[in-house]
Amino acid sequence: MAYWLAKTEPNCYSYADLARLSRDRWDGVRNFKALKYMRAMELGDLVFIYHTGKEKAIVGVAEVVATAYPDPEEQDPRYIVVDVSPRYPLDRPVTLKEIKANPVFGAWELVHQPRLSVMPVSEEHWTLIHHMAKTDPVT
């Protein structure tokens, strides 16, 4: 199993929206590095959902339930989507400010490539963020 982080603007689509729908297509990704990461996602992989904008925080966890396939809303086959289902909200959001303050996260793309919308998460970071959120990681 691999771990990922996917960003969303909560005013347009939030973790609560995903929870309400119980399964949805993760779309709108145009950066080719982020698309490469999405192509690497496998069934059962877990994904931190990160709210951008004013929140700038990891708020919940989703699971990949359908691997990459062409975005049905696009003509360009390079654009792909994955399907995700909500697993659980974090007990406490973990803010970007907290992450940047911890040197363990210093080399993570979340800190150094703020415009990248999908990225891998190391097992160490996955566990530490759960600890910071006071949430037991569920696998």
C-alpha cells in the first residue's frame, strides 16, 4: 500500500462533500507530475485530503477505489482521474504551518512545491501526521 496527498479547494469541493457522496471521481488535475503520481495509485492506497485556500490543512483520509482512467470530461487522453471513497476525517486538522515548522517534513514536496496537487507521502510522514492529528491511522 502507498500513501498520497491530494489537494482540493474546500469552497469548491471539500472532504465533507466526498463523505456525503461516499465515492467520487478525483479530477481536475492538469500538472503532469501530479498526473504521473495519480497513474501510480493502486486500489486500496490511502490519500490524505488537503484543503487549500484559507485552511491549508490536511483534514481527512480517502481510499483509492478505482485506478487511473481517462477523464470522461476531457478530449485529451493525457488527463486521467481516479475514484476515491472517504475513510475517516482527522480528529484535528494538521495545518501547513505545523508541517513547515517540523524539520522532519523539510524535504517533502508539500513544503517545497506548493502548487503540486497530488504527491506521495512517506510512511514516516503518514504516521507523524496522524500523531499530530491525534488520530489512529486506520488501514
